[in-house]
Amino acid sequence: MNLKKTIIYILTAIFILTSFTACNQGQAQEVTTTSVESEIENLYPELIVGETDTTVTYLSTEGELTVTKKPQKAVILMNSILDLWYLAGGEAIARVDGTTNVPPEAMDVPSLGKSSAISMEELIALEPDLVILSSTFSSQVEMIPILEDNGIEYVLISGNIEPYESFKQNLYLFSKILDKQDIYDTKIAQITNDVQQIIDKASQIENKPSAVILYSSAKNVMCELPNSLTGDMAEFLGVINIAGDAGIEGANKVDFSMEILLERDPDFVLITTMGDVEECKARVEQDIVSNEAWNSLTAVKEGRIYYLPKDLFMYKPNARYPEAFEELAKIVYPEVFGGGQ
């Protein structure tokens, strides 16, 4: 009887030990599996909130969106975004009117009309598997229910606030969707590394200049804020924007004020132009230069008035960001970057 009890005890102990070992192995296998899934690199967790082998989930202005990787028939409805898409290794079957920011490979891609007036009938007929929209145009945001009703996936892109950071994040998102992160890690990383070197060099300069950034069209003149395309680059370089405290939520420009300009007397006057440059200059002459007080400004007396090239400071420079940053750095830090008049 004692022998039987002993055998039972031994068998019970072996069973418990075996079960415990198997349980631990199962847990170890579960941990290993989880760690493999988490190895997918994510440089922008605040943007990309989930990723699998076949999908990417990201946070848009409309909330979380999930799109399928490697789309074969993409339509891009803003040319500066089209440029980014091609830079990340993508192609498109349709775009919008215009030639600015259109890569050479996309010049012959069919157009669906203006960015603000897309032909939905033509778009649906193309049967795209992905449409990339710009939140800049309310008419494009209004297309979302129609795309959803037709089972067409979409990406909603915003690039007007913090333009340079948006440039990097949107490219990263595109590289994930296209499953071509190797392009981001090499070609695109070189662009951002070149920009960072310029920013780092500027950060070593002790005396930071002030500037007013004027936006001129044929109709009016406004002041650009730090979140405008040029204002954003100037802030990265440490330039003090005299209109920086006049921010209006969601806006990147404010009305021009000669009174504030005279009061704050910036070191530089930087001017961006929309439309015909000569007409813009005429507007600046009429609205600002004609004022007798204009000549009392330090920037005027010392000849630091600059009209900035549109291809770098009005239109999105994208791959030319290093060139744009360097151009601006040469203007505001000529003693370090070798620029100036």
C-alpha cells in the first residue's frame, strides 16, 4: 500500500512538473512572437499608430485611418503631395492640373481637373485602390463619403502647419504605405541630414537676427507667421519673426501693420510673392515703400531687403529643402554661410 502511494506521488509530481514546463514554454513562445511583431520600426509613433505586413494605420485630421500597403492604382490630388509620393518611390494613374511640383515622370499622367474642382465621375471610373487627398481643400475632404461608399481607400494629408516636419512625416508615411522604407532610410534621410547640418550650424551663432516676412500678391501684402513655409524655415534657423506673437489658430498669415513694423524695426525684410513677381513688387511699392517712414527702417538703410525665389519659398521645396534652408541661411547669416548682397 505504501509502495502504491509512493508511485502515485511520483507520477503526480512528474505530471505537475511537465505541465509547468509546457506552460512556461508557451509563455516564452508568446513573448517571442510579440517581440518579433514589435520589431517593425516606427520613427513617428504619434503619426503611425499601427502596422502589419499588409496595412498601415495612421492618425489623420479625421481620426485613425487604415490603408492597404503597395497600392497599384493611386490617384494624388495635390501636386506638392504628388512630388512626395514619387520621391518615396510611388507612381500615380491620375493627378490634378498644373506643372509646379510635378516630377518629370508624372508630367504625362492624366489630370482630373483643378485641386479644388475634381471630376468625381472620372475619378470613380478609374477604379483606384488609393486616393490621396489634401486637407487644404474642403472640397476634397467632402469627397470622403463618396470614396467610402465606393469602397475606395484614401489618405488625408495635411502639410500647412509645421511644413518641414509635415514634409518628413508625410514622406515616412508614404514609404510605409509603399513598403519602401529603404528609400526613406537612404535617399530621404540624406535630404533631412543635409538640412539638419544647416540648422545645427545656425544654432551655434550667438546673435540671432530679426525679420519680417512679407507675403505679397497683386492684391495685398500680409505678414507670414512662424508656421508658414518660409516662417517655419526661418524659425528653425533661429530668426526672430517680429509677427510671431500675432498668431491666429489655424492661420499662417496676418494683416500687415506698418506701425508694428516701425516699432519692432527688423534686421531683415524677406518678401515672398504669389503670382506675377513684378505685379507683387508694384503692390509692395504702393502699400509699403511709398510710406515716408519706410526709409527709417534699419533693414532699408542697410540694404537688407530680399525677394525670395518662389520655387523655394512659395512652392513646397520638398527634395530641395536643403537648398532652401541654405539660401535663407546665406541671407540672414552671411558671415557664416557666405551669402548676402
